Amino acid sequence: MSCSKEFIELDKSIHDRDSFNCAETELNEFIRTKAAKHMNIGISRTMLLPALVPLPNGKYPICAFYTISPSSISRETLPKKLVKKLARYPVPVFLLAQLAVHSEYQGQGLGKITLIKALEHLWEINSHMRAYAVIVDCLNDNARQFYVKYGFEVLCGHNGRVRMFMPMNIAGQLFQ
Ligand SMILES: CC(C)(COP(=O)(O)OP(=O)(O)OC[C@H]1O[C@@H](n2cnc3c(N)ncnc32)[C@H](O)[C@@H]1OP(=O)(O)O)[C@@H](O)C(=O)NCCC(=O)NCCS
């Protein structure tokens, strides 16, 4: 299957969630059973790249997706050099909650494209409602290495995961 060029919002009546497989059970389960619910209740938004050709059931397979939501972090978790300028309140951030590429497409540059699209989306939102940084909680060491490659830095441990961050002004340099 080949992919569309545009990321669009998940629509469970159009997109085939069950055929998505990135080899990580948690992410497969998320797109299959949680992503649409979380959009409906208003806690996150999932954008995806559909395949060009539908399945026999009329729905389009998902090549890659990302999920974003607003969040906040304690200012004390940030490196000291960044903390000084911040008010003594929780710091607003964007959470890159999920990002995955279908196994059939891994290793062909789609992960990089998906990450850049997610950052571009957040940069656009940031022009309306500011957040200090983008954070991501890494599922495993592979994910950590992937985000390190694009400039994310380790922030702290969070629920047994490594939490990484990229200041919004750094992300914005990609799009200015
Ligand atoms: C991690 C993931 C998104 C990468 O997607 P991908 O399409 O395979 O990645 P790309 O082909 O775009 O690779 C981009 C770059 O990242 C590197 N990269 C990809 N996976 C990597 C890994 N596991 N560890 C280190 N580097 C990795 C590639 O070598 C490539 O570098 P290059 O441009 O210098 O060659 C994908 O493997 C995936 O969906 N994994 C399962 C879900 C997951 O772990 N998501 C992260 C959730 S926190």
C-alpha cells in the first residue's frame, strides 16, 4: 500500500484502526480502542496518514499517526538554567502522547516525517496558545534513541518511562 501525502484527523467511519500494527501492543491498542474515544471526550487529538487504497471493507488503512494534547510539568523538573526565567507555577507544555508508523513502512523515513508534522502542528497551535515545550514519554529505549536523534533532551522519569522535552522555540526554528 502507498500513503496519502496529507495528515488528517482520525475518523473511525473512514479509517481502518484494526489493521494498524507497529509491533508495539500499547500503541496498537491505543489507535484501535482509545484514540477516537479520547478525541470525543476532548482530551487529545489524533492525526494520521491514510493509505491511498481502501480495504475490501471500504476503510483506509493507517500508515502512521500521532496524538497530541495539552499538558503541564512542574517547573522544578526543568534544567536549572531554564527554570530561572519561569514563574512559580506549573509550566504549560504540549504532550506528544503517541507516535507510530505501521511496520510495513518503518525504516523508510516516515517516522521522521510524522514527527516533523506533529511538531509543525504544535508550532501552529503555539501561535494561538503558548506552551513552553513539547514533551514525550518514551515507551522504550528505541523510542528514546529516535527522539534524541531529533534534539529531544531527557527531562525526568515519569511513570516508569523516560520523559523527554524540546523547548518550543527550538521546535519553531524548523518552521521559521
Ligand atoms: C520509532 C518509529 C516511529 C520510527 O519510525 P521509522 O519510520 O522506522 O523511522 P524513520 O525511518 O523515519 O527513521 C528516521 C531516523 O530515525 C532513526 N531511527 C528509527 N528508529 C530508530 C530507533 N529505534 N533507534 C534509533 N534510531 C532510529 C533512523 O535510523 C533514521 O535515521 P537516519 O535518517 O539518520 O537514517 C517506528 O519504529 C515505530 O512506530 N515504532 C513503534 C512505536 C514506537 O516505539 N513509537 C514511539 C513511541 S514513544
